[in-house]
Amino acid sequence: TDADWDSILGVNLRGAFQCTRAARALLSADGGGEVVMTSSVAGLAGTGTSIPYCASKAGLNNLTVTLARVLGPHVRVNAVAPGFLDGSWLRDALGEQYETVKGVMASRAPLGKVSTPDDVGEAIVSIIAGSDLITGHVLPVEAGILIGAS
């Protein structure tokens, strides 16, 4: 419905923009700051069952690049894009099918597993603590599922 589109794009895209805009002065103070958006592989590959979700995350990926250009050189803007996430949200959503779907997703990944919330957190920390020359990038955190198993 139109309401679904408005809600999903409002949270995933407009909300990220408004939060970054509201924090711009603080991010630019004292030599600069970091923004790390939470995207999804759905925004890179158009996968999943929700068209507005995929579109909102693709828009977020573009917003990441655009904000990196606008806020540089004092603020770096990047994103992480988790794939299938081993956690309660998908466990609750998939119910009895969870373990089966998780196994299928892990079998499609070259690393043979799916990501966890800790994996995503570690990726965020690596962006923040790593090179100050990385901006405008979307880092997939999905055990290589986007490239597929051999």
C-alpha cells in the first residue's frame, strides 16, 4: 500500500537523512566524525520479498555516497549491508522455517555461514577505527553470498 511505502522509506531513508542532517554540526566539530548507515544486501541485489524495503536500502546506499561527497572532508560516511542475519528478528519472522532457510543461505555463501549481529558490529568498528581514507562505500557483511558459492 502507499502507507507501507511511506512508512518503510520514511524509516530507512528519510530518517537516516534527517538524523545525519541534525548531527552535521556536531559531526564536523573537532576535526570530523563518522556516519555508518545500516543498509542491507537487499539494497545491493534487490532480493527479498519487500519491494519497498529493497528500494529504501538501495536509496540509502546512494544517500551514503551523496552524503560522503557533501560532508567531506571532515565527515566520512559509509554503510554496512548485512545479509541473512542469525538473530531473533529473522528467527521470529521465519518461525519453524528459520533453521532450513538459514542452512540454505549458509550453503550459498563461500564462507559457509551467515552473519551475526556481532559480525555487523565488528564491521562497523572496522570502518570507524580503520583507515581515514574510506568514505562513500557500502560494505557487505554476508559471508560472500553476493558472489555465490563455487
